[in-house]
Amino acid sequence: MKTGFLKAGHLPTLFASFLYFDLSFMVWVLLGPLAVLIAKDLGLNAAQKGLMVATPVLAGAFLRIAAGILAQYIGPKRAGILAQMVVILALASAWLIGLENFSQMLLVGVALGVAGASFAIALPLASQWYPPEHQGTALGIAGAGNSGTVLAALFAPGIAAVFGWRDVLGMALLPLIAVLAVFVLIAKDSPRRPERLPAAAYWKVLLVPEAWSLMLFYSVSFGGFVGLASSLPIYFHDQYGLSPVAAGYVTAACVFTGSMLRPIGGAVADRIGGLKTLGCVYLAAFSALIVVAIGLPSMTMALGAFIVAMGALGIGNGAVFQLVPQRFRSEVAIMTGLVGMTGGIGGFYLASSLGFSKYLTGSYAAGLSIFAALTLIALMGVLLALRSKTKWAGSAVAAESAT
């Protein structure tokens, strides 16, 4: 018998997962809204700006593997506390010591990647409390913590305009410390936490074709989301002459749409299936991105197109993580790390390619067009998965071990 969602799991932990994820994501993409001011201060070109905002995304991508394994061994709550303390210490050091050149900015970007690894901790922490029929909704709510990118876009440019961009790093410590205290007090590891598997067993998931499908899907949906979240402040400033603060506001509108639709994506996937949901997502994202790549005469039209793209990608993020626990029930933590890693790699590619596209051609069209083509490749993967006879349910590693 199915239990109502509110009674099926542990709401304080779900809230703590969301809050931890939210503030971590705020810090993870913090360099994006500050990029225009940093570039002016340090004399960075378009390619350097793109690489600077993409570095935390790539670092977070690879650190998600370590975070996923750590969550399996010591529990998601302890892993979250440890990761948050590392981020706090890194930000405090950067603020107190000071940042004066491009190389130092890249080092800070790597440190901020630890915040991006929170993905592989917050989602298993929430997921392990909920039965299969509520996974899409639970992970959608926890995953809506990527709305932290909205906070960065809304507040960081305005604070930087008053106090300077370096002091934004110091001020970010206050909410991080507050959230860490809440997380310590109310989050709990689930008593249904899967038993630890030998390290070699984790990598057996890579022998399962569906693992690669999920990594492809998320590299496009989440990669598009976080890549645009990091790059749109620069795009709107360069393309339409918006001030850093105004560019932050319009970016926040795009990011807010994608973040708020992520839980809806999980809920829709619970009803009609994750693959069907993803098919609609990639078609919508392709249409919006290719229109922007061709060129739009006004900022308002571009904003509308990016809202459609980000909304679709947000729905896609929720749909992918409806599929993960269905197919990899006993390996959610490691799959969260693997899938999250490829999502981060996709975001790094998009953010850095937009910078290099602008630097080499004077336009963002090439970078946007190539990523739009990647959404079509993901759509083809969805169609192939729908036609296959594989059942997207059960423990994949267990199934492999039994054969």
C-alpha cells in the first residue's frame, strides 16, 4: 500500500537536504554573477572569464565521485558536515588573504567545487528516507536546492557594487555557517541506508548500459542548467549592454524558472515516466537554444527563450533523478556521484565553450549551437531507451551479480 508523501519519509531531513544544497549551490556559482566586475578589475579577456566561471563547475563534477563514495562509507550527514566545513574554511582563507590575479581565481574556483559536490550528499540523504513511488517528488524537492544559483545572481552583484566583489566572499560565510548549524541539528541518516558495498562493486555500475544513458541525459540537462546559470550574467552584459546588477536580475529569472520546475519534473516523471518526460524536455530545450543561437534583436526576446530553455532543463533534472533510484536502488549514492559528475562536466563544457566562442569569433552563436545539437543527441538516446526492452527498475548491480 502506498503511503502519503508527507508520512512516507522524514520531512526535517528533506528540508535540511534542500537547505544545505541551496546554500552550497549559491557558493558554487558565485563567480558567475561577479565575473563582469572581476574581469574588469583583473583585466580578463572573454576566454579567461569563461574558464574562470567554468572551473568551479568542473571541480565540483569530479569531487562528486569522492563525495558519493564518502557518503556511502560515513553516511550522508557526516559527509555533508565535512564538506561544508571545507567550503567555509576555503572562503574564509580567500577573503582574508585576498585575490589579485587570474591564477588565484582559478584556485578559488577549485575550492568552490567542494560546494558543488554537495549534490552527491544531499540527494542520497533525502532519497534513502523515501519509497520508490515517492522518489521523483523527494529528489525533486531536495534537488530544487539548485535555486541557490538564484540567490547568487540576485544578491552578489548588488553587494559587490557597494562593498566590492572580494567582500562578497566573506559575507557568504554568514549564511553558510547558519545552514551548517541547522543541518547538524535536524538532518538524520535513514535507518534504511543501503549497506556498504566493496569499492569494486561501485564501479560495476559502469558495466550497465543504463548508467551511461543516465550520465548522457544529465550531462545535457544539468550541464545546460548550471552552464547557463554561470554564463548568463556575462552573456546579457556583453550581448545587450546590461549592468552587472541588471544582468544578475535577468539571470535570476531564468535560474528561478529552472530551479522551481525541477520538483515538478520529478512529480511528472513519477506519473508518466522519466524517459517520456525527458523526450519532451530535450525537444523544448533544443528549440529555445537554437533560436537564441540564430540571434534575437532584443533582450526581452532572449530572456523569454532562455526561460523556456532553463525551465525545460530544470524539468529534465528532476526526471533524470526519478530514474536513478528506480534502476539503481542499492547504488543511489555512487550513481548520484557518477551522474552528477557528468552533469558538472557538461556545465564546464558549456560555460567554457561560450567564453571561447566569444573570444575566437566575437559571438556566442557557435557555442550555443553546438550545445543545442547535444540536446538532440540526448533526445536520440531517450528514443532508443524507450524502444529497448530493459526495465528501468531494480538494483542494476545486484542484477548483474546474479547473472
